[in-house]
Amino acid sequence: MTYRDDILKSLKERDRFTSQFSRIVESYVSISDSLNYVLSRQSMGGGGSVDVSKDSQELRNELAEVYKKKAANDELLIEAQKKVRELEKRLTEVVESKGGLEHEVKELKIELEKKELELQELKTTNELLNDELLALNMETQSLNKKFVDADQERVVLINKIKELKEKEIEYMNEFNDKEHQIRLQRLRSEIDDATKPSSQNSSRRSSRKYSETFSTTSTFDSIPSRCEYKFECDGNGEVNDCVWNRSGRIFYTGGSDKLIRVWEPQANAPPILKAKIAGSTKAINRLDLHPDSPLLLSACSDNTVYLFNTDDKRRRFAFTGHSDKVMAARFIAQANRIVSGSSDRTLRIWDINSGACVRTLMPASMCSDVATCNRGIASSHYDKWIRLWDGKSETPYHQIKMGGKITSLHLSTDGQLLLACCRDETLSLIDLRQNEIVHIYAADQFRTSYEYCKCAISPGGGYVSAGSWDGQLYIFNLQSTKLEKVLTGHDNSPVYSLAWNPNDGSIISTDKKRTACLWM
């Protein structure tokens, strides 16, 4: 239906509404004509004036009624015309709105066609993706099956590797034991020959051989052969460090339970716990004993270094000033001071008597360990540098680059050699007289156990050792760098620390599961 049809329909509706007034208008015209006719006859003749007057009066009355009806009809007509105009206005608005809506309908139809095309494309793409998903699911199932088979094969291979590794360790230990026995027999034979009466030249030769043998300190450094006693340290968490006293009759352990434990080895029994030293508020990271007095240092994660008296087990000082956990602390015996290294990238030197910090050094890297010698201080850091300080200057007098992040340091008895354990799975020996690396120690299965894995040099200076992530202790010959022995006993728990007994060559080691092993 077009707008012309709408207009025609409106006009027909108007005619139908006004047709009722057309008869009234026609009657009015007819009466008016009759009245004019009668009046004209009256003016022409005089007879019948009474009747004419009467008829005229009736006509006037009837005309008045017609006027009234006409007036009423006029009002109705005006109202009807007003309504017609309103309807025409509304019709115009509807026509205009219809035009706009028709335009919108066309646009919507175009958009609908586009959406239908997009929907069709999406359906096609969805079908392709479903096909690809089905193919990927099938491939995933196949790969999962292969993975399960490969994992089972891996487990079998790992078990075989473990068996071969255990056999290799047993064979190597047997070989080292035999070699050690041969060396001892040779030494006894040479000693016997040297004590027998002979010619002066023979005596000199024997004496020279004995002297050479005696000068090889590794001959007199014994290597433990087995874990004699295995025991649990009280408390919870890791045992981070252990240390022997000077006599070798007492050792100390400290860890995440905030207590220092004092142990005494027994002749034919496990070590007994003699005492517990309390005072730290967080984990203990490093221990150190004064060489000439009953003093014990504890470097802790509460940003503090504690000084204890081992005789009365009382705390003497708390050295505070670091802004992060203290990783290590050592005595500087000659100066009656201590040095501490922290994760706050500072080294601090403290006076034992006053407890005051007398100097702060800024290495600009987190410190993992410190060591002290006659020449000064050695510090190890996360940036792979070992820094050597004289304690007087604000900067190190020498720096040594290592192959990985350094976990710990250990100084030889004579103070001339420094051992460093690194995260590149190696131990490095530094000659402090030359300030350079002289030996590097490594093994196929050796892996540093964690960020602060401890290392050690034997008291006689013949061997170096460190714990591994798989619960084993690796012992290397200091001069030849040969792997002398692998000690197994920590049940695959990472070994955190170890210490050689200064007198009998036994070793105490601790691990992540608060277990300690005494090796003899």
C-alpha cells in the first residue's frame, strides 16, 4: 500500500463522515427557495394573506430550526475538518516515518545478508576446526601412549644407571682402599728400610724417600670409608652448617630451627646431644669458632650476628645493623674483630669487645660466604666474583671471576689456599699467594645441592670435599684433582654442609632432612 492509497482512503472517510450533512444543506436550499417563492407571490397579490402569513411564519420557524441545525452542523463540520487536518498531519508523519523505516529495513536486510555470509563462513571454519581437533586428539592420544612407554623406559634406564653407579662407586671405593693400603704398606716398608742399619748412601736415600713421603700430606690425611653413625638432629627443617671444635671432641650444628646443638661423639655409639644454645629468632646460616677462646659465632636470617660463650652457653653480643639476612660471619682473630656478609650487599667489620660496627664495605652484590686469613678477608658473591679485602681500604685489592654463582668458601689450615664451591657444579682452588685459580674439581654426578652448599679442605691439606644434591659426599685429591671417593649415606637428601675433624680425619655432614652422618 502506497501513500496515495492512504490519502484516498482518508478522503473517502471524510466524505462518509460529512455525507449526513449534505441532506440538511439540500433541505435548507429547498426551503429557502420555497420561502422566496411564497414571498414573491405575496407581494404580487393580496388574497389569502392570512394563510400566506401563517405559512410564512411556519416557514420562518422551520428556517430558524434549519439555521440552528446548520449552526450545529457547522460546528461539527469544523470539528471534523480539524480532525481531518490532524489526521493528515499524522498521515504525513507516518509517511515520513515509513520512508525512514523502509530505508532502515533495506540496511538491515543488507547487514543480515552479510551476517548470514559470516555465519556460513564460521560454520565452515568450525567444521574445519572440529576436524583438526579430532585429528589433534587422536595425535595426543598417540603421543600420550608414547610418553607413557618412554617414561616407563626412562624409569628402567634410571634404575639401571643407579645400579651401574652404585657398582662404579663400590668398585672405585674398593680400588681406592686397595691403593691406600698399598701406599701404607709402601710407607711402612720404607720406614722399616730407613730404620735398618746400612751404608751411609743407602741411609741417605732411604731418609730422602721417607722425607718425600712425609712431605706429601695426603698420605697422612685419612679418607673415611663408611657412615659409622647416622642420626637425626632434633627440631624441624634443614641443618645448614656444622663445625668441629679445635680438639675434635665436640661438634656444633645449626639450622632452620634457630637452635645451636652441641654434640659429643662416643667410642662405640652415636654422638650424644650435650646442650642446646638458644638466642636466634630465625634460621642459622653459618657457624664459626674462635681458634683461641671459647667463642662461637652464629650468622642468622634475622639480620643479626650472635656471639656465644661455649663454656656457659650464654649469648654475649648481638651485632645488629644489616638490613637483610646474614649469610656468614668469621672471626678475625688477630684484630679481635669479626666480619659478616649479608644479602643486603654489604660486609661489616665489628669490634668484639664493644659490639660496634667499625667499618662497612660495599661489594655491590649479595654475599654468600666470607673467609679470613693473614692478608685480610675473602668474600664470595652472587655475581660470580670472589673479592679480596685488606680491611682498611673501601675497595677490594683483588677480584677473581668464577664460572658460576659461588655458594661457599673454605680456607686451608695454613691460610694459603682458598676453596670455592660454585653453581656450575665445580670446586675451585685458589692460591692466595698468587691470587689465581690453580685447580678445578668436577665429577659426572656431582651437583651442588643448593644456594649455600658448603665445601671443605681436609686438615692436612691433601683433599677437598663437598656434598651433592643426591645425598653423596665427593672427595677429591687436592693436588691431582682426582676423584678419590664417593661416600653414600644421606638417602638422596641434598647435603648442605660438612666438616673434617681436625685430629682423626672423620667427617660430619648434614642434609636437608635434618639428618647428620658421622663418617669414619
